[in-house]
Amino acid sequence: MTIILDIKEDSRIPFFMELLKSLKYVNIVKQVQDEHKSQFITDLAEAFDDVKKYEQGKKKLKSAKDLLNEL
């Protein structure tokens, strides 16, 4: 399972990272500090979640035609 976190308080990051490193079952794959990249990753994760929900029949997505009509 992959979890994306956004830690709001910079002063808490060192403690939290040490806590994660002490857990043998947690693997830190990537740390992103750039705000723009972080937002992109969050948006991408939400998009994948939407696709997963669509495949499970829990969410209806817009058609390409509807999306273009909004523009």
C-alpha cells in the first residue's frame, strides 16, 4: 500500500521521518520538498484513485466530449 502525506508543520518533519525510519515494515520511497512537484504528485494520486473507483463502479467519470465542452 502506498500512502502520500503532506506534513504541514516543517518543525515536525525530522521527528516524523525518524519515526518512519524506525519502523522496519515502512519503506520511504521518495521525499518531495518542492511545492509544485508535491501538488503534481497529489493530483496524480487522486486521478489514479478516481480510475480505481471507476473500475469498481463507485464513480462515474466524464466523457472526453463533456470535458471538451467545458473548455
